Amino acid sequence: MTTLLILRHGPTAWNAEGRIQGSIDEPLSVAGRARVARYRLPPEAAGRRWIASPKRRAWETAQLLGLDPEPESRIVEMDWGTWEGRRTEELRAGGLMPDRHDRLGLDFKAPGGESPREVQARLRPWLTDLATDGRPAGAVAHNGILRALYALATGWDMRGPPAEELADGCAHLFALGPGSVLSLLRLNIPLVE
């Protein structure tokens, strides 16, 4: 068995504006850099092989934390298709996005985008690679990746609320057992003291 400690990148200007980033490569904002500068990795982070999404917001977060990660394209954010760059409030006001799009199930996706189930399919070979490697791993990724992993580990079907919400500014610890079966060890490990 090996473990995976994973966290979301720091805030971007588009996060503050309520814009959907998805595959668009936005950097951290000034406020995002300041926030990440206050992060302190938990003791569980020590001695891990570090991996990061090659998107600037994740890569910058890793660097600000003093990490020397390997890039991993399989952990880039979920593709939101034609909705990328648009504000969620605008999509909701136009009737294109429901109020709780995050509760519409594993197969919900924006036009031309990717569903959480498709994200899980792209993550499974990565998880197998981590399990085969056997070394404890750490990763800096995106909200869609965290939610897909949480759903894989807990059986959450994304139709109702999760048993526990994933908090921002936290790390989350998973275990990879035999057959690359993912299980949840600990959620919401604070990064800010």
C-alpha cells in the first residue's frame, strides 16, 4: 500500500471572478501567491515524491511550497468545453448551468467538455502507476481532480451532497491498496496555521 497526499492550487484571478478555468492555463493571482505563501505542508508531506499538474496555477503553487515536482498531464483540471472562460453566474442566469451542477452525477458535462467519470478514467492509470511505484506521493492539482478522487474512494455518485465537503486550503490523504483500489484516509488537513 502507498499513500497520496493531494492539494488544490492557490487562487487565481478567474477564481475570484467566478470564471470557469478548466483547461485554460491561468496563473495564480497576487492574492493567490500571498495565500500560498502562508501555507505550511502537514507532517504527512515529508519524504514524498511530488507531482504537479503542468497548469501554471498548480505548478506555481508547488514551487511556492518549495517542492520540486514532476509534471503529470493526467491530473490537469477537468475540461469544461465551451463553458471555459465564462462566469458561472452568467451560465446560471441564462439557464445553461443549474444551481448545483456539482450534484448532477458522474456523467454531467458541459458542451464539448469532460465528465467527472471521464476524469476518473484518465486518473485510474495514474493511480496504478503510483501504486506500482510504491513510494508515498504528493500532488498539486485541481478541484475537479480532488472531487473525482474523492468519488472514487468513497463511492459518492455526485448526485447528492458528499458525506464530507472538501475544504479549500487543505490537503487530503488517500491510500492505494492492492489492485490500485483508492480509499480515503483523511480529508481537510489544514495548510494554513
